Amino acid sequence: MENEQYEQYEYARKRLNQKKSLYFHFVLFLLGSVFLTLGNHFKVFGFESNWSLWVITTWTFLFILHFIKVFITDRFMNKNWEKEQIERLVTQQKRKISQLQTQIEEDSSIKPQ
């Protein structure tokens, strides 16, 4: 029972850190976008093109991937999901081994003596 509570606590702590990291990424994204846009507008870096739009678009894509990882992928593919998948695979392997043993026994009984 104590081990299960510890696992639940660790999972909750991990999820909290993931969300905290995502929120920090979002704030950094907003501030960075503002500074990049201002830098582009005042040509701080000497480029004439609208380069900040490409940087912000790329950063938006990366943020969306981070969001998907935190709120979709890791939410459903947690420890319980891993345990279920392992149990399913072990069951399949046991069934295949049992089928092979049955086939070997049948083949050995069919052979003429």
C-alpha cells in the first residue's frame, strides 16, 4: 500500500513539473516573441526581411509539440498504460509458447515409431 502511494505521489510530482515547465515555456515564448518582433521592427540585428515571423512560427510549432506531450501523450501513456501494455505482451508471448508446445507435442505423437 505504501509503495502504491509513493508511486502516485511521484506521478503527481512529475505531472506538476511537466505542467510547470510548459507554463514557463509559454511565458518565455510570449516574451521572446515580443522581443523578436521589436528587434525585427527596429532592425536591431541588421536583417531587412521579416525573419522574426519565421522564428516565431518555428517556436510556435515547438510549443505545440511540448503542449501535446504534456497534455495528450503523457496523460494517456503513463505508468498504468505501460503496465497494461507489458501484461498484454507477456500474455501474447505465453499464448504463443503454449501453442508451440502443443504443436510440438502433436508432432511428436504423430511420428511413427
